[in-house]
Amino acid sequence: MKYSYSLFRFVLMTIAALVLVSSAIAQVKKPISKTGLAKSSATSSVKCVGNGLTDAEQADLLRQQNEMRAKLKLTPFSWDCTLANYAQEWANRGVFEHRADSNYGENMFVASAPAEPVGSAIVRWMSEEPNWTNKSGTCAAGKFCNHYTQLMWRSSKKVGCGINRNGAVKWKLVLVCNYDPAGNTPGPAY
């Protein structure tokens, strides 16, 4: 009887140890995305209170921007609630106008339809890519590149966005994304 009790105790302790080890492994192991890259906090959503975006919109903005950055093997952005609140403060004005003085990078997108999908902003910003020559750090004459280059700026690590769907005049949707550190300084973006 003493022998079976010792065996029973050994089995229970072994099972408990296996449960603890598998739990620890599950916390360390990161799920693999479709691209084969490990997901991190940079691709997961963080809940920010009061930035006007739904959880799905926030996750979509972060995912799309990080997919574009992954094409150039750039560090993915992490979502930052301080930046999201800062962006929301500016979006609340409902006006398509960049801040005159800011320590953060800033991209803005506007649409006349308040229901415009927020992912349209990333498509629009990425449409500037053909205008940019990274080797020389220059934009084609008469073209825009600043949205694209801010999104792809190598040193930028964090992003936060805010939205207003009741904008003034013709722009009903005003989306603002802020980046830290700011990009668009002289030279190549990546």
C-alpha cells in the first residue's frame, strides 16, 4: 500500500509539473501570423479609452501599417494610447489641418463619407510610394511623399490614431495618426 501511494504521489507531482511547464511555454510562445512572423504586442490591439475608433478599426489600422512596414523588413509599430489620445484631440476639431508644431509625426486622412473604412487611409498613404526615391531621400517634383515616408520611417516605433466622423464643412471623416519618433527628417526613410 505504501508503494502505490508513493507512485500515486509521483504521478500527481509529474502531472502538476507538466501543467506548469506547458502554461509557461504557452505564455512565452507567440502565435505565428500568415506571414510566418511571430506576432507581438506590435500587432495586437491595446484598448485606448476615448479615441473614437472601434477595437476592430484600431486593430485594422495597426495591422495594415505593420504589413506595409514588413515588406521592407522594418520594425512593426506598437499602438500607443498617449499618441492615440493626442491624435484624437486634434481630430476632434473636425478640420483637415496639420499641427504647426509637434514633437510627433502626423498623417491625416479625410473623406466626405463618415462611414469610409479607416483602411482607406493606408491605401491612400501608400499610393505615394512611386513618388519616393529612398536612395536619395527625395520626392518627385510636384508630388507628395510625406504620408508614405512617415508610415515607413525606420526610426518611428509607435503609432496612435484618433477619428472624428462629424467633421466641419465637406470632410465628415477626419482621421489623425501620430508617430513617435517623428519621421520626415532629411535623408532616406528606410
